[in-house]
Amino acid sequence: MNTTASPKTALPVPSSDHLEERSRRARTEPMSVLALGDGLYEVESASDHTYLVDLESGRCTCPDHVFREARCKHIRRVAIEITHGRTPPPGEIAVACHDCGDAVFVDEDASEPFYCEAHEIRAGDTVRDRETDDRLTVVDVSDLRADVVTIGGRDTTVADYATNENYDPDVSVVGAVYPHATVAKNGVVPGSLKVYVFPRTRLEKAT
């Protein structure tokens, strides 16, 4: 798993007068939260003790929860981190965007490569070919892998094509057209425009 822990910091406390003690401590004490998957989180407290939180069942291994059955500060901190988008919710993990390295939350069983919203491509988007620096317009992002899709008129797959040898063979295939044109999402591609196919990792979203 590529998930990293959130920074061990205190959080801002909005209008703290109405907060009960555990909620206030959940915000003000420096803690680090690490998502482990399956709804489990590791919380390192201000005192450097580490506890395991099962958020879905509302359980924690700290004394406050075990002996007092309280909704402790660690459970509350995990919920706060998720709400603020610093930690993935149950069922998701934090991974690095293939193009920029920024953290993005994806389903635990999702397949690489992963992309943040700024680098995700869809039909109609303009992309850049990393090999030629050409700009193209995407007409389709397929679920089919580059090592199983055959290039029309050639006895080779997209992955095995000579200029694609440096790109992952198990990524999805993207169809795009030259020259750059405006293509409506799910629109019809004019017959005069030939669709070329690329491994997804060969293309990057144009800015």
C-alpha cells in the first residue's frame, strides 16, 4: 500500500467553547493518522503512543475506549482527518498521481496507474504525446489493456509497437485523433479522422 501518514500536527479549533473535552483534544493535540485499509487506521498520539482505530465499528485500542467505552479522541481525530480530506475514508487508500505525485484517494482494489483530477483524461480532452510532443484530442478511454489490443492493419499489439516499448503494457488504451479537433463527449468521430491508439501512460493532459 502506498498510503502515507498525515503530518503529526494540531488542527484549528473553530468556536471551541461548545466542544466537549475529547473533541477539543482530538483537534488540539498533535496526532498522525495512517490509513491501513479495511477501515483500520493507526494513530500516533502526542505522547508517541500508537493506537489502532477501527472506524467502521467505532473501536480503538486506547485505554479511554477499552476501559471507559468512550468515543475517544483518536476515533474523533480519524473522522476529522477524513472530513478534511487528509486521510482516505474506509474502502479507499491514498496513492500518488502518476503524472504529478500528488496524493489521490482511490478504491482499495483499484489498478495502477492512478491520476488526480487535474491529470485524469476523458473524451474531448486535449493531450500531449510524450514521444513526439504532438497534441491530440481524446475520443475514448478504454478498459482494454495495451498488451491485448491489436493495432489495425499491423500484426502487433499496442504494447508491442516499437514506439511504445517504454510504457506499461498492462495499462488501458486511449484512442485519439490528429490533428487537434473539437470532439464532443461521446460524439461521432468524422470518417476523415483516423483514430490512433496509445498506452494511457504515454499521454499526458495538455495544459
